[in-house]
Amino acid sequence: MTDVRHLVEQFYERCWNAWDDDAVDEVLAEDFTFRGSLSGEMTGRDAWRGYRDEVRAGAEDYHNEILALVVEGTRAAARLRYSGHHSGMLGGMEPTGRSFAYDGAAFFTAADDRLTNAWVLGDVISLREQLADHDRG
């Protein structure tokens, strides 16, 4: 039986936070579909790696923290906190050097011991507000 809790934990701990490419092949189905908050929908491990690497280029220390994880059968829902330092282009925003932290949620489906689908809803309004150029005069 697929342990979706373990797969979601590995997705964030290894695929994201440790930037472990070997883990991507272990955790994600070959035709994994992903809808991220900072871009559109994509299919396949390499497409997801491209998205992850694009985020990393914008925040080299980008970190995902699972705040809550609810699992039912082969589905899971996670409440998350994303954080880092804005060191490059991120979501179309020029680098500011500022730190950020924003919350989100993600919904997963798994089959055959791999994640098959993820749909992420991040609070990008909060992210943009934190990184916006405000006149602090």
C-alpha cells in the first residue's frame, strides 16, 4: 500500500529542501503533474525539476516546512510555510535581498508508491507584499 504521508514528507525534505535529484525519481511518478503557485501546470519529473531549479535561482535557501499534514487513503493535504532570501528572479520579481516567509497549502495524490499529482496554493500576495519596493521614507 502506498504510504502517501511518507511520500509527501520525502517530497519536501529531500526533493525540495535537500535539492536531491535522486529522490525526485524515487518519490515522483514519471508523469507527475504539478501546479505551483509561481507558475502554471507541468507534467513530468524533469518539468518539475525545472520549476524547482527556477525557484532555487530566485532564493537559494528556499525552504518548505510542513505545518500540518492530513492523509486519507491515497490523498493528502498539507499546510505549509515557505521561506528564504530573495537573491534572484522569483515569480517575475527582481531580486531584493529581503527575507520572506509565506504560507500555503498543497493537495497530493499517490499511486504505486509515487506521488502522481500535486496542486499548490501559496499566498503569493503576501510574498509579493514582502518583496515589493516600498517607499520607507
